[in-house]
Amino acid sequence: MFSYKEKFDLLIKKKMSMMKGSNSKILTPAKYASLIRDVQAAKSKTKKKTSKGYRRLDKYSTLDVEGETKLIASLEEGDQVRFYVHTESLFDACKDVHNQT
């Protein structure tokens, strides 16, 4: 018998296998880490930023939480923080939010 987490992981893997191309809202751990690196590089550039850097900064930002860098949606004044999570931490994030409500 599968646990809820195992069922969830199987459904995510199935969904990912059906995705075509790289334009996906599902973030693998590698894609998540790559986005964090891209955003941090775009933030730290003192020279001319690339169009890719501007796009990353328009959509994403980073936030340090307990010594760990997290990917968040770019913030405007008055916005709530919205975190992005990768597939390996998605179940735990959903479970935490569910338990808080």
C-alpha cells in the first residue's frame, strides 16, 4: 500500500512526463537551483544586465529563511510573499499549509 506522499510523488512524476518543452510551472530541484543562481547573478551585476536577467528579476526574487535561500515571486509594495517550491519539497509544503488552516 502506498502512503499519501508516495501517491503524490507518482502523480507529480506522471504530470511531469506529460509536459512538453521547458516552459513548465513544475520546478525540478535542478531548475529551482538554476533559477536561484540566475536571480542572484542578475541582482549582483553592476554592469549591463541581460534581457534574461531583467526577465528573471521581473518574475522572481530570493529570500533567506533560516540560512537557506528560497525562491519567491517578485514583490510589489503590499504584496504577500509567495514561495516557489520544487517537486521534492512540494508534498511537505502542501502538508504544512494544510495543517496551518
